[in-house]
Amino acid sequence: MSGQSPYPFQQNPNCLFETPDFFAHHANNFPGSVYLHSPVQENWGCGFLLINQRFINPGRGSFGILSDCHNEFSKLPPFPIETTTPPLTLLQDQATAYLDYLHYAGFQFMESEPSYLIKVNSQPAVAFFDRGNRKRFQKAQRLGFDFFRTSQWHSLYDLLQENRKQKGATLSLSKEEIQFMMNTFSNRCQWYSVQQDSRTIAAAFVLQTLDAVWQVVYWGHLPGTEEWSPVTYLAAALYEEAQNEGIKFLDLGTASLEGKPNEGLIRFKRNLGAEPSLKMHFIRPPQAI
């Protein structure tokens, strides 16, 4: 495959998951992984983790943008290449062109999964809430909840770990991995807490994955505070913070459990005003190289 790419991005799309530092950290666990530098965009490229004789871009649970790298694929050993697009809404008017680019570069569609996004505009968050969440937010205001951004994140991680433990799950990122991200991408990582009477009752870890996009990686409440629904207040506060920071989308992630849609989680996110947007998975067979 050669020639001019039809993909219209003329500038670095600035996807966190494609940065060399992010890739290098994760590639340490996967010998044979490769980072390809873009021939047309300085200090840019795309990373491929070698997992079970497949090159995965950029890694499980996230998404990448293969900007103008297809002519470099000949440098890779002849293994299949898999990639996941951002939620297509985040590409806005370039989504169709990017899908065309993937087909042009030899990729074939495999499957899709919705991620749930809240579009940030001038309206307050409660304008998107359903009736139940509006009532919960008003109750939180009466109870005197406060919202804070903080760099003291270890206790918030512990709170989220307890939240997951209550549900029979664990956090996928260790404290060491979080610390790496805080050290390397401090301007793109934020921790937030909700407090009542100086007691932390909810927390969130947020990544700026694209220039105007926040991905809520983890959020949750302190076990035992369910009756107050502090995550509703947290959602409204994150939305207001995003407004102040010029963020256009809050990505609340997918709503699946072991690959199957979780109807309760879907309702929870939609009742906060989130709308589904497909993340699409593609594969490029070796014979396309």
C-alpha cells in the first residue's frame, strides 16, 4: 500500500495513548512491541503491543489514532494488526474520513462497542439528568457536599478499590501504574473528590485522552454512602469543571461486563445524560502488509 493518505488530519491529533512515553511504559511487558514514527508528523506515531502474535494498537481498554502510519507497516513482522477507534463522536466531522482511511490501509471491521459520552456545552449538568438524578443532586446540595481537585490521590485510590471490592471486582491499574502516569503526564491526569464534613465520600480519576476530551477512568463512592448517591453530585461537578477547562466531551466509558452489555450500567450513564458512541475494532490481516 503506498501513496497519499486520504485521512484529513493535518495536525498531531494528540492522542494520549499514542505518545511514545505511554507506549514505552506498557511495551516493557510485551517483548517485540514496536512504535512506528509518522513520516509526516514530527514527534508523532503509533504504538503496537505484540500480544499472542498480534500487534494491538494501542492496548486493551483504550483507543488509538493511526495517523499516516500505514506506509510504515512493512517494518512490522507479518502478524495481524488490531486497532480500536476513539468513540466516533470524538472525531466529529472527520469520523467517516478516518474509517475510510482504515479501509484504505487494509483494515477489516471486526466488532463495535458503545462508549457513553456527555457533550459539554453552556447548559448546567442537571439539564441532562433524569428526574431521579436531579432530586439526588438537590439533596447533595442540602447535605453540604463539596468538590475538590487534589494531587493527594493515594487515599482516593483506596476508596475506589474498596468500591470495586464491594462489587467483586478490582481496579485494572495498580498504584505503580497510576504513579507513572501522574509523573509522566501530570498535566493530563486529574483526581477529584467529593467531601461532606471533611469526610471523603466519592472520588474520580480522569485522563485527558484528546485535546478536548476527558475520560473518566474510575469513579465511585465510599461503601456505606449509597443512600446519598454522591456520584450524581460528582458527575455534575466534573461537568462544571470540564466547562471551566474548555473540555467538549466527558467520556464515561463503556457499559459492559465480560463483553456483555450491563443494562443497569447503561441506564445509570444514560440517566446522567450520556449518549452512546461506537468504538470500532478493526483487524489488518498479514497478507495486507
